[in-house]
Amino acid sequence: MKNYLIILFLIVLIILTSLVKTSTRDLEAKIFTNQEEIKLLSDKKELILLEHNFLSSPKKLIEYQKRYF
């Protein structure tokens, strides 16, 4: 009877370990995806800020107007 309890206990531990590993793997994948999205959005933000700062200066706008129009 004691051997059956030990075997059952080991099987339960193996199952719990695999469940924890699977959930951890899924969480790591979600974290990686979110980090990549944050990087892309950060790059877009930097480009938009650069464009805004570059085009919002009145001197630059007047200079562009004279140059191109």
C-alpha cells in the first residue's frame, strides 16, 4: 500500500510540474510578444516626435515655403 502512495505521489508531482512548465512557457511567449510590440511602438513614437519637432518650428516652415513654393 505504501508503494502505491509513493507512485501516486510521484505521478501527481510529474503532472503538476508539466502544467507549471507549460503555463510558464506561455507566459514567456506573451511577455516576449509584448516586449516586441513595445519596441515597435517606441520606434514609431520617436519618429513621430522627430517629425513633429522638425516640422513644427516656424523658421523651418518658412524656410521650406521659400525653398519649395
